[in-house]
Amino acid sequence: DDLVPALKDSENEARRSAAERRQAEEEYHTAQQRHSALRHEVGEAGAVLELLKVKRNELRRLAQLPDTMDPRSCEEAVRTRVRDVKDQMQQRTDSILRLQEQQRAREEGVVHDIASL
């Protein structure tokens, strides 16, 4: 009679142990997947960082800034240079539009002069 309850306890303990082992295996597998995903993200972030460094160096070269300039000063200098170039482009666009308007006015004046003959 004493063997039956001990046997049942042993079976229950074996089931609990198997369930805990399965849960631990699932958690381990999930942790491995997360680790792999994080390594991938770190790799992508590293690639993006390298690309940003290349772009920063290109901007320095284009803005004719020294390589020794600290990043914050470099960033501000590039912003200033971009703003200056945009201003120059806007001035040129405005100038072209004025010239086109003057040309149209001259052409309309010529057409009006011809029409009045």
C-alpha cells in the first residue's frame, strides 16, 4: 500500500521535472533567437555608423573643412555652407525669373509696336 502513493508522487515529480525542462529549453531557444536578432541589429547599426562617418567625411571635403575640426563645429559649418549655397541658388533663380520677365515685357512691347504700325 505504501508503494502506490510513492509511485504516484514519483510520477508527478517526473512530469513536473519534464515540464520544467521543456520550459527551460523553450526559454533557452527564445534567448538564443533574441541574441541572434540583437547581434544582427548591432551589425546593422555598425554599418549605418560607418556610412555616416563616410558621409561626414564627404561633407567635410565638399565644404572644404579640415579633418581635424571637431564634429559639432563641422556640423555647424556644413549647415552654414548649405544655407549659403541655398541662398545663392535662390538669388540666381530670382535673377533668372527677373530676366525672363524683362524678356517677356520686351517681346510684348515689340509685338505691340508691330501691331500699331
